[in-house]
Amino acid sequence: MKTSVINGLILSTLTLSPLALALAKQAGDFVVRGGATMVDPASNKANVFLDGADSGLDVSADGDTQLGVNFVYFYDKNWAIELLASTPFSHDIKLHADGATTTLGKISHLPPTLSALYYFDTHSAFKPYVGAGINYTIFFDEKFSSTYKEAGFSDLDLDGSFGLSVQLGADYQLDKNWSLNASARYIDINTDTSFKVGGSVNGSAEVEIDPMVYSLMLAYKF
């Protein structure tokens, strides 16, 4: 009886090993992911200052979903480096005044993020990981809505932002090359905003976007 059990375990191990080996990441593996990425800014509202004085107005940004792309290079089965890229995100800037909310303008940005990932050993198709890295967000195409342009608002400008990023994610291997990926990450994005009103009044705001970024992607290992 004991011999039969041992033989069965040996047979199971020999049967499972090729599959486990095929699904395991190795040094030099390169993975490309593509899919939906949503940027969901924090609900923080930033005070608007006019010539250095608090105007009593607040601004915030809404969310957006775009095509996200990840490039992942594995140093070994546990450690990898990841670059997050995407098509440009576009956000409406909301102005909050006396309980009313209007669309002040629109901005676009790209948030490339470089992260180190650590994959946990699960010996299965499900491969969770944690990551930490650094982000640089580039803002461009900043513009006021037509209503506020007519009211004399102009020269909207948002500074670029450096910040840290942390994430949780998981791959699910469909076969030795294809997998599904899901991740959630927090990115520290803060920007100094400046503009003019009537051509002479200097406006400013320190906007803490600090979004959660959610991705659902299909991946291929080369």
C-alpha cells in the first residue's frame, strides 16, 4: 500500500512538472500587455487662489479610461521591471462654487510609470505580485471651456509631476504564452496650476490628483 502511494506521488510530480515549468516565468522573459486602464482621481478639492488670496472656489478632476500598455522584463522567476504606458488620458476640470459644479476646462496627460515587481511563488497558473515605482506625469492641451474663455479665463498651465506608485496585481496564465492581467495601483500626482483672469489677475491652485489606476489586460510572453 505504502509503495503504491509513493509511486502515485512520483507519477503526479512527473506529470505536473512540465506544466508548472511551462507556466513559470524565467530570467529574460519579456511580456507585453494591452487592455483597458482607468484613472480615477481622488475626490480631493483644491482651493483656487486669485492674486494670492483664497477665492472660496475649489477645483477637482474627473476620471477617464484609455488603452493601457505594459512592458515587463523578468530578471528571474520572482523579480521583474514594468513600464506602464497608455494613450493620453483626458479629464474635465470641475469648478465648485456655492454648491454648484460647472466644467471649468479640460486637460490631457500621460502618466508613464516605472515599477519593480515581486511575484509570489504559487506553483499554479495564478501569479499574484506587488510593485513599487516612480511616476512622471506630463500635462498638455490644457484649455478652458468656452464659457470660461468668454468670462476672461486664459493661459491655463499645469506643471509636470514626479511621484511614487504602489500596486497589487495578478497574472492568470492561459497557456505558456498568453495570460490575463489585473492590477490596481495608487499614484502620487500633485501639480501646481496657474492661469489668468481678465488678462491681469493671477490664478493658482495646488491640485492633488492622487488617482487609483485600474487595469485589465491581455498579455503575451516572448
